[in-house]
Amino acid sequence: MTVICYTLQVKKSDSELPVESPVPFRTGSNGEFEPAAPTARDRWADELFHRLTAENAKRLGVSRRDFVSSTMGTATALLVINQVYGCDSGTGGGGDDAGFDVDAGMMQDAGACEPLTGAEFIFDVQTHHVNPNGSWREGGGFEGALRGFIQASCGEPDFVDCFDADHYIRELFVNSDTAVAVLSQVPAVPGSSPLETEEAAVTREIVNRMADSERLLIHGIVVPDRGPEQLDGMQALKEEQRIAAWKVYTQFGGWRLDDEAIGIPFIDKARELDVKIVCAHKGLSQFGLDPSVSSADDIGVVAPMFPDVSFLVYHSGFEVNVPEGPYDPTSRQGVDTLVRAVLDNGIGKQGNVYAELGSTWRFLMTNPEAAGHVLGKLLLYLGEDRILWGTDSIWYGAPQDQISAFRAFEIGESMQEIYGYPALTERAKEKILGLNAAALYGVDVEETRCAIREDDFASAKLAMDADPALRRPSYRQLGPQSRREFLRYLKIHEDLPG
């Protein structure tokens, strides 16, 4: 893949911005990290996108909005990312480093946009929504935080409804190609969570009834630092709510998985209950909290101790403010912490440690070089069978932009030659996007595919295909977009992540 770079001269008359890019050029925060300030390059990307959008929509005789909502609009956005963020990145220029497999012809021919489409079985292992009618609203903290997301302006009289189960179901299963998902929760003591486990179970039943198959699984949130009653409650989560895995946030409470008083008893209980999937938030250190307890180094200790337990490393140890390059064995930050934990403890490519991409891929989408290094390192040291697809939806809205971008992404030949990275092949993408998670969670891919073809969500998609006005999504840059917005978010959010 070759990225062609050129300079755009922007005129004052080009400042009209009729629609937003289907792949936002800046990643807002999900509440777990401080977003970078907008740069001149970000403004250049917006200007270039709208120039190309106007030119090609006029050439094709369609409205700008219709153009942007098509695959040609997505191709345009990815082409802009290649040209604006993929050039002069410190690796010798655009060349064959990493980027999206798109070209100028895709901006004028929807039939040429095949790299953006696909029939992969997509299994999203990290998704979220809230219950607008829960008792958590009495405290007001999380409600105020939700107001910081642009999704709150979706048009509902009560803005919190923009994050409810209805919007979640529509964005995930109708407005994207997602086949199966896992619904998770934020770290909170039961009774004060924006989404209690029993409420997540209700959403699961709605989705699976509409699908007439198992398209939604749920996590059971455990806060083991809060005392033995948390471990005692794990049996009820399994038996009454039928949870598929456990979710923990070690940095919220300041504990580690290898802590003999907290982490080890929790894992022992998970084994005892025969729910042997532990999903641990690692990386994306919460603003103001100790990053050492968010490090993935404890994974390397507990994984060999519990070989029959699968450890899913959420966010793969990624940190927003840590530059990602080739693996550095002396590094104690970012994705290198996960790679180091795996290598130092003899955990091979068929081991019990999995790297998850929620928010990580979303943030890397506009940094092709860093994306190439992160995916390259994970492929090289963990292998294509141990990487899992996650999006952190619906904090970022419908995940279709993330899906389309991942389909088109390539690790260039020069990066493969210099760093030894494997190619991101179509087979590897199929595994990462869903087959790995299906195997882990015991989901029958073919049986689920057959059921999906005739379920209620398929009918809704057909209705949208017949009516472009229904099909057109509203592209929004969700989440705090600057330091000021992020600090305001934290102030009203009372230290909970998005």
C-alpha cells in the first residue's frame, strides 16, 4: 500500500462545513483519559474532507449529505487520514508504512469501495449503555457527565434517554454490522450503578428475543476491594443473571490482580463458579489515579497461576499520552506493558491472555503509524488468535466507522520488513473482528449467522436500505474534545469513567 501525500491550499470560501466526517478526525474522551488539544493538522483534515466532499458530490450530482452517508464518504474520510495524519510521521514519509487501503477512485465509485464492506462475523466484546430510570440519577454525578457527550443532543426530551437501551440496540445492531456483543458496566458498587447487572440482563433478553438467537451477552461487575460480600455476590450473578464473564477495574480501588488479599481470592472464586473469563481494564489510566494499578504487568503473574482462566486485557494497556512505536523491553508504559508481561512470563500465542481493542482502536484510527505499531506488536507477540474486537459503544455512537476503518487498514510492507510485524491479512481481520471472541465465549458462528438473516434487526436494516432518510446516520464527535471539556467532565462525573 502506498500513501500519496500532497499539500492542500485552503481558501476562505471553503470554510462551509455542511456535514461532519463519518470517521471523526479527533477522538473525544470516553471519560477515562484526557483528550489531546486540537491541532493545525486536525483543522487541515476537516478542511480537506469538506473540500473533497463538495467536489465529488457535485461531480456525482448528489447532495453532500447523501455523499457523506455513502461508502464513498467513508472512503473520503480514510483517504484524508492517510494524507493528513499518515505523512511525515517520522518514519520516512508516507511510503509503505501503515494506513487505509483507499484511493481517489473510491470517492467517485461506490462499487470500488469493497475494502470498506465485508461479511465478517463481528463480535464486539465491550459495549455500554445506561438505565435512565435508575436510582443512580439521584446522585447526579454520572448524569452530569453524560451531558458532556454530544450524543446527549440526540433530540430526546430527557437527554439521558440518548444513552438508553433503545438507542444502544439501534446504534449497535441496526446502524452497524455488529452480530454479537457483550454488554458491560462502569465501576460502581451495586445499587449505585448507571447500569445494574439485572438491568443489563433485561436488555439481553430484549435483544435475544428480537433476534431469536443469542446476540447479546452480559458481564458481571465485581468490586472485590469493597469486601468479602462482593465475592459472595458472584454466585448470584452467575445463577440469577447468567453472566458470561467478570469485569473488574483494578485502578478504581487501587488493587492488583496478583494481590493476595484481593485479586487472588477473586480469581479463585471465578474458577470455583466455573465462569473463567476475567475482563480487566488495563491502560487508559484515569486522570488523577495511580497508573501503576492500571498496568498490565499483573496479568503476567496471574495468567500462569490460573492456566484455565482466560484473561481479557481491556484496552491492551494503551495510554493516550504514551507514544506507540516498536516494542521496547525497558518500557513500563502503554501496550509495551502487556507485551512485556506476556514475554517475561512465557505466555505464548496460544496462551490464556487476550488483547482487547475498545477505545484503543478508536483513538489510533487517526494515527496510522501508531496503529501499525500497536497492531503489529500484538500480532507479533500475542498472535492473531489472541486479539479481540471491542468498540466502547455507545460512548462513541454507532461503531460502524470503527468497523469500516479496521476493514481497510493495512500494515505496510516496510513496517513488516523493518520490525518483523506480520501482515494484517483478511483472515487475521476475520479472527479479530469476531471469530476469536466467538470461540472464547462458545458462540456458534454459523448458527448465529443463519438466525440473523431473518431476525427483527435484519428487517429494520432492509427498511433503512429502502429509505435513504432512515439509513443516514448522524455523525458526531462524541465525548469531551478538549482539556477544558475533560476537566469539566471529571468535576461533574465524580471519578467514574465513561
